[in-house]
Amino acid sequence: MLEIMILSFGGQGGVTAARLLATASLYEGKYAQAIPQFGAERRGALVRSYLRISERPIRRHSSVRNPEMVAVFSEKITKMTSVDAKTIVINSKKPKLEGRVYYVDASSIALDLGLVSAGWPIVNTAMAGAMAKVLGFSFDSLKRAIEETFGGKLGELNVEAAKRAYEEVREWSA
């Protein structure tokens, strides 16, 4: 079983990204859970979301304590909390983390496509695209999950954000 933690700020779409990836996992023939954990529900507050993916039914329903992968939706989060996992996927132009780190400039992708709310880029689908690539998912599974969740023009924009990130994510080598 693969356990993943998503660290985001309220308003960036971390909870939605976990749900999209859980749905995409089902389309990949796997079992999945998306588990949000909120503190104060407000824009800008730190939000942890958890994702479990398995080849077998998942019976564990607790929060994730030792994730194998951590997705970081803003570099500012790395100054607030420790980010420790075997694999890290980060929204960054040039990450300052060590280990097996994958990065994509999800903020620029969201801004380019107008995926903005109250001046904040909404990076959920771009980060989901990057994570799907790192996880070895087919893009079609994620595309289907996004289209079912958003639909219409908003769905098309979010599919484009995910596709760009899926294609642009790179492994960092210092």
C-alpha cells in the first residue's frame, strides 16, 4: 500500500487533488482512499490531505503518519513544517529540497490558464497531473476523473493544466 500526504494551503485545492487521484486510481484498477484533515477552514490555513493507493482493499482508515510520498503545493510550506518522505513532488521552479524530488511550476500553469480565485492560483489539477506521472498512472485515468468532477469549460481548463504538468514534471538533480 502506498501512503501519500498532500500539504497545501486552504484554497489551493489539496483536498480536491486527493479526490481526483483516488478516482484516477480506481480507473487504474486499484483501491484508493482520499482523507482530508482540516484545522481552521479558511483560505491560507495549512491543510493536510491523505491518499492511500493499494492493489488490495484498504481496511486502514487513520491519518497517514509515515508517507512514502509527499506533495507540496507551495514552497512556503517547507518553511512551516518538515517534509520527509521517500519521494517529494513540489510546486516549484527550482526546489531547495534533498532526496528524490520531482518539481513542476504548477503556479505558472494555473496562472497561464486563468485558474485563479481571489488572486491565488488554484494548482490542484496541475499538481494532480504531476503526481499522476510520478505514480505511473495513465493520463487518461486522471483526465476522466477531472472531466467527471468539473465538466464543461472549467473541466477543459483543468484537464489542460493537468496535461501540461504531467508533461512538464521533472526529477530534480542538484
